[in-house]
Amino acid sequence: MNAPGPSPTASTAFAETLISVPSLRCAGCIAKLEDGLAQAPGIAAARVNFTAKRVAIAHAPDMAVPDLLDMIGSLGFEAQPLAEAAETKDSESRQLVRAMAVAGFASMNVMLLSVSVWSGADGATRDLFHWLSALIALPTVAYSGRPFFKSAWAALRHGRTNMDVPIAIGVALVSALSLFETIVGGPHAYFDGAVMLLFFLLVGRVLDSVMRDRARDGVTALLKHTAPGALVLKPDGSTAWRDAQSLAPNMRMIVAAGERLAADGVIEKGESHFDRALMTGESAPQRALPGDAVHAGTLNLDAPVTVRVTAAGPDTAIADIARMMENAGQARSRYVRLADRAARLYAPAVHTLAALSFAGWMLAGAGWHDALLIAVAVLIITCPCALGLAVPAAQIVVAGALMRAGVLVKDGSALERLADADRALFDKTGTLTLGRPEPDNLADLSTGQQSVLLGLVRASRHPLSQALRRAIEAEGIAAADIHAIAETPGTGLSGAWQGKAVRLGRADDVDGAGSAMACRFEIAGETAITLRFHDQLRPGAVALPAELGALGISSSILSGDRTAAVAPVARALGLTAQTAMLPEDKLASIARLSAGGAKVLMVGDGLNDGPALAAGHVSMAPASASDAGQNAADAVWLGDSIAPVATAIRAARRTMRVVRQNFAIAIGYNMIAVPMAFLGYVTPLVAALAMSGSSLIVVGNALRLRKAAR
Amino acid sequence: MSGLAFLIPVALLLGLGGLGAFLWALRGGQFDDLDGAALRILIEDDKKNGADR
């Protein structure tokens, strides 16, 4: 099990399912999960991918997803099925790594031959070495150059130009001219320049794509997918598991306590509380009776219900919001990355320079061969080798630093946009607050009472019970033995402790619609105690507005919650707030600010924030956010504290400073090297030294960012 | 000079060998789970190995 043996996909008789296990933390977890699953009946093999925090299980085809989840649960891990099938094996970054490996091999070997030529090989030996170099370099250019040729061709076809156009033209021209030189037995061939250029540029590309993959893996592992399916009650009374896509209106699904709904519907039987935070951002659970409408993605809290499906798949309210998000995200896709903006100025300048040097030397009577050789030298020297590395190198170093600090940034463009932000909008529930109730007055209970309470609430999944359990366990109090625990939906928990009846139930004197949530705890023969709860602010939230203010960012709150619930938070943070906002209102508010020229940073978590997260110039979400929120956000931070928001902005701004320095270095290098190339002093040796020298300086400068996220 | 005829192919073959090994490892999925690979070394293979010590 320990050795990286054959992948479980190898045998076709088994079905393979990917399951996300976010709680994998150590080597012990890998062994426990893999060995535990492998011994379970019906499972052929299990292989953990620790980086992506998921496990691939090869199992008998008749096993359903819930069985697998139960098995993983019984081993002590929380798990969520991954909706998408196994990712494509041949991902973009793999292709890039292969291209890079080939270019690296070629540049080493061509350099070996070139060094001998530079040290004085001539005559037949030089020609032989040039031919050998051509033999290695030409196939390499054809293979490793493909990403650049493709992208350049795509840009040219649409009448645009990008960084890849000068690269593609440069590499193609250099290779063609060097081949010609080799055939006529000339003294200079630039094969080493061509392959080294490709190698350095591919290193930049690989860094960029590794960064995107890593963040994507991290986020996928965190995704709490809305229910992938439901248990459907057939007319004959039997039940079957159907996945969400194959649910249809008028089917009846049985939704157990603790399950998310897979489709919109109306309750037919049973009553329960639903956590609708995903849809509305409201933290208090809502009661639903037969006849009430419930929405896909909401969490059934305390009792099993039978729901008649009214809308499934693309017709659900959740899917509506997803469409709104898609439209809102279009503005962002028009953002042009810094490197491409630089290329818009750079590419024409480079081509003009090369053309000018060719024309100049022709006029000076140098003959077309010499003039072309000099033009090619200009192209090689100006090829944006340092530029191509300047941005990705800085960004991947910072992304690594941020990841260690608990912030996953999805791609380089997110970092660029994060540095731009000058206006911050925050959602309340789950973003500024933890989004889970915390008991206020637990200290009113004696230690003995708390231990009785813990024994009682351990049996329930209701959010208030869970909050009590966390709070009491945090104090290190052991649970008392409670017998005959019963949970009545909507009423509460009851049990017996040393023969006395104990009860935890609704507090009738506190209105459920007020800002406080409360419940009443009663031990027979003692006075009842009302426990109050409120949604606590995240650690670091109070300091955040001032921290952002120091960065020149003004903040305010956009909440879907009622004014009464938002006011205390707004007061604590000293922020203005807009309340009772629908997703559309949030969108409109962002559009208004953007029209005024502000670069909006949206920080939110719920599904109702999804469109706003997609519409903001840049957006962040906590790891506790809904699936949709995390997908829409540019960066996701882990942990309870909200302080990483400011950390990420500071790190992004430092990155942009280093990127600008790198641009300045690259331009300074060109200002020295281009006149030399223009005058015809650049031999292949000088080009090789200049190219690798400038790349090393740029990468070295980027490495200074390793501690940027402190 | 005659050494070249021998040394150059050797250099190229060694390089190609390295490239081939890297691509083979890449295809075999050895770079898929770098963090996990670092941790797996800590897992005891099975009980028998522990008893042999």
C-alpha cells in the first residue's frame, strides 16, 4: 500500500470514485484511510492524493456514493464526493513540463557543443558541431515551441499581438537563419540561443500553470458540494440513490437530517429546521412544515423529511444564481494581465528595432546576409526572456508564501487585481462573523450542569447543540452519562440523568425573530436557565478596517441580513452598512462603484454573494464559504481569523513592486544590450551570457518575496 | 580528435537517458502528489517489518 503501485484504474471490473477528504493532515491519516478502506468489503484499492486532499477508490460497481462516505466516516474522516469525474490525465501543466524537460535537455547539450565552438573549434569540427546542434535544436523548437507558436498564431489571427508573437517570430527566424549558416559553413549559429530562450520561457510558463493547479487542487479539496444526489422514493415504496442530474420534478426524495437538498421542492411529510445560510446569508435556522418550499443546497438540520421535487438541475434557484454569477464574471475576463499589457508596447518596439537594424545595415552596404544576422541578434537579445520570467517568478514565490500563511490565490491575475483594490465590500454572516452561533452565558452554568448539558447535546446535529458542544468541550469538561435521549424536531432534546429528567428546548420568552438566538436548559428540580447565543465576529475583524485604511482602502458592509442583525457588527467595526440586500442589489451596488472608477474588493462567503464575488474587480472568500462562493472568489483564506485579507493585499502590492523592479531590470538590460546588437557586436556567446544573466537576476529578485506574507 | 567520435555520442545518450527517465517518471504519476510522497516514507510498511528489527 505504501509503494506507488499500479493505479487503481488499472482493472476495468471496478468503478472508480473520487472523494474529497479535507481533514487529511499527516502520514498516519494516509495509512489509516488507505488500509482501512482496502480492508472494507467491496473495495479493491484506495489511493490517497495528499496534495489534492482526496482519495481515489476502486470499488465494486454496485456500491453507491453514500456507502463510501459512510465507510470513510466510520474511519473518522469527513468526506465529500467530488462531482466531476477524474480530471484529464494530460493536463496543460503536464504538457508544459514535458516541453520544458525537452528544452532543458536540448539546451544543455547544444551548449556543450557551442562552448567548444566558442573555445576555438573551427573547420570541419565546427561544422560537425553545428550540424549536431541543428539535429538537436530543430526538433526541440518544433516540439517545445508549440505553446508559443499556437498562442502567437491565435493572437495574430484575431489581429492582436501578445508576448508570444515576438518570441515565436524570433525563435523561428533564429532557427531558420542558423540552419542556413550551418549549411553554408558560416562561423556563427544561434541554436543555443533559440533553445535556451525556449527553456527559460517554459520555466516561466510552468511556474504560472503549477500555481494555478495548486490553488485549484486546494480549493477543490475544500469544496462542500451541494448534494450530489438524493435517495428517491419509488412509487412501489422502495428507495434508490439518484444523482442530482437525473432528478426530475414530482419525484419524492427522502432527505435525512444533516443532508443537503439536491433539488428544489415542497415538503410532503415531516417537519424540520433548514439552514438556509447558503441562500440568504441568515444565520438562524428556519422552520419548514409540510407544504413549505425548500431550496436545493439548503441543509436539513434535525429530522428526516420527504420532499416532492418541483425543480431540479438547471431550473433550481441555485442554478439561477450560478447563471447570474457567470454573467457577472464576464467583466473580469476582460482584464488584461500586466505581462500582456507590457507586450502590447513591447512587441511592436522589438519588431521595429529589428527591422530598422536590418534596413540600416542594408543601406550601409553590409549585404543581406550580414544585415539579417544582425537583425536576428537584435531579436534574440530583445526577446522577452527576462520579461517572461519577471511576472510568473514573482507571483509563484508570493503564492507559495501566501499558501503557507493560509491564503490560496487562484492565479497570477488575481494577485495583480488584488494589488489594485481601493474599495472593500464585506458580507456580514460568515464573512465578518464566523457564521455559527456561540453561547454567550455558558458561565451561568456550574461545571456539573455543563457536563450534563454536554452529554445531552452530543446527540444532536442542531447548530445550537453543536455550538454548545464545541464551547463545553473547549473547556475540557467530560460528558455526563445521559440515558434515553430523544430529539423532537422544533421542540428540543430530552433525556434522563441519574433518574432526573433533563431538557434542552426552545426558549419561548425570547422571540426567534429577534437578534438573539436562545434556548432553555432545565434539570428537573433546578431552576431553568436561558442560554443566549450570538454569531461571533471573526478574530481580527475589529482591526481590519483600520488595517485596510492604512493601505488606502475604504470598507463598508453589504449584507442580505436584517438591519437589526447587521447593526451591532457595523457598530463594532465602525463601518457603514447596507442591509437586506438581494444578490441583484449587491451586484448593482458594485456596478455603481466600479462605474465611479473604484476597484472593488468583494469579500463574501454565501451563495447569495456569488454574483457579487464574480462581479467585483477581485474577491476573497473564507474556506468555510459555500461551494459557489469559493468558486467565484479569486482567493480563499483558511482558518477563522479574517486578518489574512489584509496580509494578502499587502503581499500582492509587494509583488507588484518587485514585478515593476523586474521590468525595470529587463528594460535596463535591453538599453545596454540592444545598441551592442545594433552595432553587430553580439556573437552567440554574448547573447547566451546576457540572456541567462538577466534571467538569473530577475528570478533572484523574485525570491526576495519569500517572506512577503508575514 | 578521434575521442570525439566516442565522447559526443556518450554525452548525448546520457542526456537522452536523463530526459527519458524524467518523462517516464512524469508519466508514471510520480510528480502528482509531491506532499504525499514526502509523508509516505513515514508510514510503516506492515507489522512484519517492524518485528524484524
